[in-house]
Amino acid sequence: MSERPTLVVVGAGPRGTGLIERIAANAPELYEGRQLDIHLVDPHPPGGGRIWRRDQSPLLWMNSMAEDVTMFTDDTVQQEGPIRPGPALHAWAADVREGRVTVRAEPELLAEIRALGGQDFPSRRLQSAYLGWVYEQAVSTLPQGITVHEHRGRALRVTGPRGGRQRVWLQGRDEPLTADLVVLTIGHLDAEPAPEHVELAEFAERHGLVHLPPDFTADSDLSVLQAGEPVIVRGFGLAFIDLMVLLTEGRGGRYENGAYLPSGKEPVLYVGSRRGVPYHSKIGYGWQGERPPLPRFLGPDRTEELLSRSEPLDFRRDVWPLVDKELGYAHYHRLFTAHAERTTVDWPVFEEKYAAADADSPELHALIAAAVPDPADRLDLDALDRPLDKVRYPSYDALQQGLRDYITADLDRRHDPAHSEDLAVFLGLLTAYGQLMRLGDIGSWWHGFFSYLASGPPGPRLHQLLALSRAGVVRFLGAGTTVEADEERGIFRAGSATVPGEWIEARALVEARLPEPSLERTRSPILQALYEDGAAATATGLLSVHPDDGRILGRDGRPHPRRFALGPHTTARASGAFTRPRTGGPAFRQNDATARTALTFLRDLLCSGGSDRLSA
């Protein structure tokens, strides 16, 4: 064969970096001594990519402690390829501090790295430095003969026959990259506005108002939000936290002795959502003692059984009862083994009866009520999900203190190891997520619920939110928030089920959330082209991929032999491209499977002398 085999990876963020690390780990076994060109395409620097790039405000943090972030596999990852251990973020920072690792960074960022402790919440710029180092390490460990070529630009489309070489067309380049295989690892996507947001934008334009649609907060033009003016904010997750930071500290405000001292440049943020409360705080303590033996009710065998069913799965009917039992098992295992004084029976007795009872059945509720006397020690997922259901306040002023009390109680509990069953539920969520990934598109509710419980803001951010509330810079709207466009008066109005009959008016509306992944509305030209070329999408707009190795599925159900995709825009979306050490890392398993499939394909192509390498 006259030409070197070629792999094009579109997306140089953590997912693309993780794929290259897995190629480096698996190549000695599957591709020893052979030649390969890897072309890595991204407008942003490798490692961090767009979301974790260094070029963003140093005020923006990760929502994980440094000791809870790793890009390296360990023996908890269920994969075929070899384990390549490496430092978690805090250990890497210690290596930098001790001079064992050299990092290229400006003095301010280098000082931040050296000062990082395991339980600190690092800035995203610091994480970018770690990811950049991981990328460099992965490239340096590629076997001789495998070379990475970086292309700083956007990939526009992929063309080529199923059985032959592919062409990847880049913006500003006349000739395409020719590839034997293409892997898309492009992460979160921009999207065209949904119909509702189009209507709101047109209304805003007619009346000289401001409407900011779902977007990455770090990329939004927040200068249009005026000092002292009310702003309705719809969304109470991590995008809101970023918005809060950039419009307060980012405009010169500061915190002193638990109080917020305004700069006078802040708008007044009226924030609401379906739940009406922020995501639960990150848990502020580590694990001690025996871990719950997970999975228990939703393991690989049960997942395979669900996949084998001939009829379509209904998440609430077929899957949620298993998740419910799994999370409950994690919760009660920890309660009975670590806090037995708050229970009335021995764990083996409870475990046997718990396993025999159906989820959400009268028998199960009776068992729990008898064995766990204090309702605060029982797991109530519905109450956790919708804490303001049926809660009513006579006015928005009355709501403010009620929400502050709720947030304070959440912070206290999430930082108290006496409630370590909450951390066990977190581990159960990670285990369940690893299994549910294999089921494809199960709807958006589960991903939102997972993020709300397991991927909330750092505790210090919620303390800041409390200070901003006391200072009157942030005001709460409540649950079931709705927004109306008052055409007659030319104003936005927001109300909620928590404060019936009351309305807030503003000339600015911000949708504080990320765009939903959707092939039909994506602004990614390469995904648009794939969809137009016959790639399958689910009803919610996710790119359909084979759950085993990420090969892109066509509308005829056949996996494309030369095109792969990994990431949140696919049906195999994982909870993150990096994860806590020793929690299984579902994305790591996906990266490994895709790397092994790709290397095996390319090796077989070489061994065949390129006889199946048809002209493109």
C-alpha cells in the first residue's frame, strides 16, 4: 500500500485527548510497528478544546474538587485495553509544585497550579493546563511511526463511500484531508434557536428588549445587561452560576466576611426554573469505610436484558424502577452499615426484604418506614427532584427567606458526613449512568436529574448565592417559572407556581442553560452534513451510534465502517469526558472500545495490502 493509513479526529478537547491516550495505550498490542497519521482538527488548542480553553475568565471554576478529576484509567474501568495510570488533577499540581512536571503557563496561572489542594475547586483555566499536559503526554507515548498533525480550524463535512477512504473538508482549505477512518469528538454544540426562542427574539427586537438564548455563558455578550436593571433568568443550573459570577465579581463586586459588596454595575437577577431551586451542592467530604456493592439491581446482565426486548423501552415503566431500587440500595446500605444507630433491624434482614419488594410498592414503603424511623433518613427521590411542589408563598418577598433557608439546609447536609448516605447515592448515580449509556436515547429527563443531584455547584458558590440574595442582587422566582411576552406593553413578564398571581417585569430575559443537542438544529456544519447524508438521529435529535464502539448508524440501521462519534451529541452520551478516580469512567470505556476498533480496522487494512481501500 503506497500511502500511510490515516485517522482524522475532529475535536481536540478532553474527549479527543482521551481517544488519543487510548490509541497510545492499545497500539503496542494491536498496531505494533506500523505507520499511522492522526490528524487532529479543532479551532481551539488541544487538551482543553473550546469549553476548557485557557482564554476565559479566571473567575469561572470547575464544579468538582481537584482530587475528583482524572483523565487516566484505573482497574475500576471495565475495558479491554491496558490500564495506563496517571495523576489526578491535584496530584498533577503537586508534581508541578515539586518540580517533577514542567508546565508552560503564565506566572499567575502557574502560581494557581502550585497552590492547588485536593479539596479546592480549580478554575477552568487551571483544568485547561492539566488537559493540555495530558494531551502532550498521550502524544509523547504514541509508538514510533504514529504521528499527530494538528489543524487549527473547523471541519465542515465528511464525504466518501462506505467502503473507501473518506474526505474531511476544512474551513479555509481547498484540499480535504483524506482518511481511512474519521472520529468525531466535538463535545457540546451550538444550536439554532428553538421556535419558542425565535419568537422571543423577534418580540425583543420589535420592542427594543434583550433576549439571550441558550448558550455557553462564557461566550455570551453580557454587556447588553444594564446595571441596576431587572433581568429575568430562566434556568438555575451551572449556566446560571457562571452568569451569576460574571455579572457580579466579573463587574467588580466582592465578598467580605460572608457579605457581598456590590460595585454598582450589577443588574438584578430574577432567577427561576421548573424546580425553582439551584442544583444540589457538591458533597464536601470524602468516602470512608465500606462501599456499597454496586451495581445490584441495574448491572450489565439487566442492561442486556433490556436491550434484547423487541418492543421500544419506556424509561418510566421499564428503566426507572431499576434505577430507583439501585439508588435506594446504595442509600440504605450506607445508612445501615455506617449509621446503624438510626435503624431498627440488621442489614441482612433489611437487604433480603428490600431485594424482594417491588420499587415504589406499599411493601417497600412499609419496610422502610419500620426500619428507618426518621423520615429525614429515608430516600425520597420525588421530594429531592421537586422540593417546592405544593409549596406556596404569599409574595416574592416572603419566598426569598424560604429559599435561603432551603439552600442553607442543603449546604449543611451536603457537608455533613453524618449524612454520608448522600455520597452513597452519588456513587449509585455514577454506576447507573454507566449502564444507562448503553440504552441509547432515553430522553432528557434522566440527564437533567443526574446533573441536578450529582453535578451541582461547589458549596462556596451557593454561599455566594446566599450573599447575593441577602444583598438583593439575586431574587428567586420559584418553581414552575413561566415567561410571557406582553405585546401590548412591550415587556417580559415572569411568574411561578410558588407565588400564584404575582408577576415580575423586565426588559431583559436570559435563558441560562446550554443548547439541547440536536442534529436538526445544530450549528455544527459537519454534523449537519452527516445528517443530510443519511446518518440516523433519534426523536430528540441525538446522533445514533453503535453502543459498543461508537460507529455512526445510518437510517437503515447499519453502522458506518469508517465513521465514529463520541460525546454528548450521541446516543452513547456519557456523564463527562473525565471523572472521579476509581468510579469506572464510562467515557474511558467508550474511548478504549473506539480506539481498539479503529486500530484493528487499520491493522487489517494494512495486512490486506489495502485491497479494500477503495478509491474515494
